Amino acid sequence: MKMTSLDRVLLLATGLLAAWQVTIGIDGLGAVPITAYTIAFGVLLVAGLLMIILGFDVLESPIVVIVSTIIPLSLALGLVWQHLEGWRAPYLGFVLFGLAAVIVTRTFPIPGKLPTIVIAIVHGVAGITIFLLPTILSAQGITRPGFALIGLGGALIGLGGLLLSFLKAGKPIVPRETIFKILPALLLLMTTAFVAGFFFK
Amino acid sequence: MNTLTAKFRTYWPLIKATQTGLLLSTGIAGYMSAHTAPDMLVLLGMAASLFLSISGSTVLNMWWDRDIDMKMRRTQKRPTSSGAVSPEETLWLGLVLSLLGVGWAIAIDALYGLVVFAGLFFDVVVYSMWLKRRTCWGILWGGISGAMPILAGRVLAVGQIEIIGLLLAAAVLFWIPTHTLTFSIKFFDDYKAAGVPTFPSTYGLDVTRAVIALSSIIAAASIGTAGVMIGVQAGILRLMVVLSSGLLLLSFATVFRPSERVNFSLFKYASLYMLASMILLSI
């Protein structure tokens, strides 16, 4: 499907927002959250640029599943490291093990449903973390209400990840054209929610 | 007035506006990288003299290479190949632009003018006239001349040739193969038809891809080191690391997963990378 000029503008805006977040939005945090958020928004930025250059064809690459896993995992790790001190080590273990599992199951031919189960668990846990943690923290008044926007971003990234994963698995939930039609706007909305959430924390 | 506009429209493709603009942006970034309060008059003079010099050398190259351009499908429509501009007119235009540019540069600052002249000399005489048709290593000199605008900008700002200026020049020098070698892979047949030796035709595609990956690593390392030495903010450094990672990823992909699509994306990304890096170094 051909990418329109509007798609490119939306992706460029996504990239600029991600670049802003990497440069300014995460200043003053600890080393691990800064690294985690830099990876998340950095991957988003580079992926956006590649989509602008190559069009939607880039989504045919097998690396898309791995890349779309890195973003939620890094974001979730950053949030847990910042706000759930007691869970830091186990969550870091989950992130490293989960990413390795996704890479292995996507690189080597593994029969059966294991690759899908691995993706579902890793995406599910990371997505729930990104959605629930900011929502609960802002509901409890520990952070400002605006922080809940990250939860909204989490929900959107979950939706995007789900659509892409099922598309890559050959069982798209909605037609491929519809996914490509909404993807640039979804990515921009998601990034805006994340950036705004961090800004209003 | 109409004649002037028509002339301008005919001449405009001779200066390769995108390439000239990119090189001009490196010169401005070199000047701004000193992070001193910029003298707007000097900055404007630098931009104008660089624009004229780069445009002049591009026009002279096009004049010299018109026979090659006629043989290559990609360049057959250039004004010098199609006959829209005569060789004599092209030569005069190139000389006038070059003399104006270098003269203005020397009037601004002697050392700055010398670096600008070196860029023009390496590009037109050493690269185009002497080496381009003899050896594929000619692109090294094309790269050195491409690195001169950023060095010139830095020299004008700090008054001397120092390590940061050389690192910035190295970054551009090693970025250029990423750009030109991917180009020579994409238009392999064109260059072969014109009899111009290139890395792919001399050493093969595998070696060329390895050179692209290696030069990308050196370019990214040079620009990163220069950024640290300039003292850019941590956030900007993070963004430079992110953008460099994208460049390295694509470079490795050209080696381990070579395809037309990867080659094209590296070619495009490398230009974006350089432009973004120049903006970041200027902030």
C-alpha cells in the first residue's frame, strides 16, 4: 500500500516528538530509566524514519516483531525502575529474558504455538505494566493526574502491537489496508500520550 | 527579466542544489559548533562564500565530466549533457562562481579562504580531473574535499585548525563513502557503461559493503567524539547515539542482509543522519 504525504507528515511528527523526548523529556532521571527510555523512543524515532524512507514495505521485515517488542519492554522497565523499587531486579530479569525469548523464537524455526505464546506473554506483561502503573500512581495521587496519559499511550501501543503481531502471524484482526491506514496516526497519538504523560508527571 | 529567470532556471540544476545545500549546512554547523555568539555578518558572508565556492566546483565538475554524463542514464538529462547549456558557458559560470566564492572567503579570513580553496582544488583538480577516471580511490579525495566546508566553518569560528575541526572533517569524510558507495552500487551499470572505476566494479560488492559498514562506524565515532569534545548537552548526545545506531544498523544490514531496499534506505538515511547531526552540533 502506497504511503500518502499525510502519513509521512504524521510519521515525521512522531519522530520529532520521540527526538524531543530523548533529548529533553527524560533529563534528570537515573541511569537505567534514561537508558530504557532512550532505547524506547530511539527505536520509535529510527523506525519512523525508516517507514518514511521505505514506506509500509518495511513492515514486511521479520525484524518488525522484535522491534515492536523492544519499545514496550524498555518503557515498562523504565517505569518500574522509577516507581517500583522492590521490583527492579525481577523486572530487569523479565525484560532481558523476554527479549531473548522473542529473538530466539523469531530467528530460529520453532514449530507449534511457542513463538505466539512467547510474544503474547512478553507483550501482555509489558503492556499491562505501561497501562496500569501510571494509571494507579496518578489515581493514588502519588504522581500528577497527567501521568495517567502514559497509561493511555500503553493502551495504544498494546493495540498497535496486537494489530501488527496478528498481521505478521497471517491472521489480521482487521484488513491489512486498514492497519496501514491508521498506523501513522496511532503512532503519533501514542507518542504524544507518552511525551505528554512524562511532561505532566 | 524573463531572460534572467530563464537563465536561472537553466543554471540551477548545474549546482546540484540538494548536495550543495547539505555541504553548506556542514559549513554552518562547523561555525556554530564553536558555540560562541555568532557574528551575523560573518555568518552570512561565510554562507554566501561557501555557497558560491561549492556551486562553482560543482559546475566545473559538470563541465569536465559532461562526456561521462552523456553515457550514463542517470545524468543524461543534465543541462551539460542535453545541450541546454554549452560547454563554454558552463566553464565560465563555474569559474566566475568559484572566483567569487574563494575571493569572498579570503576577504573574510585568509585561513578560512585557504581551506575553502583547498576544498575546491581537491574536488575539481585532484578528484575530477586527475583521479576519477583512473582509480576508484579517487572518491577518497572527493571525500576530503567534501569535508572542507565543515572544517572551513570551524576554522572561521575558532581561528585555527584544531582537533575538533579535524574530527568534524573526518566525520564528513567517512560519511561520504556511505553515501557515494551505496550510490555506486545502485547505479553499477551506469558507471560501468561510462568506464568510471568504482569500488563495486574493482573490488566487488562484498568488499564495497564492508567498506560502507566500516566507514559508517568511523563516521559515527568521529561525530560522537567531536560532540563530546565540543561539550554538547547530554540529551543531544543521547539523540546522536540513537541516530548513529540507526546508521550502524543499516550499514550492518547491507553486509549481512544485502538487498536493493537496504541499500536504498542506507543511502537516504545517511543524508538525513548527516543533516540531523549538523543541526544537533549547532544547538
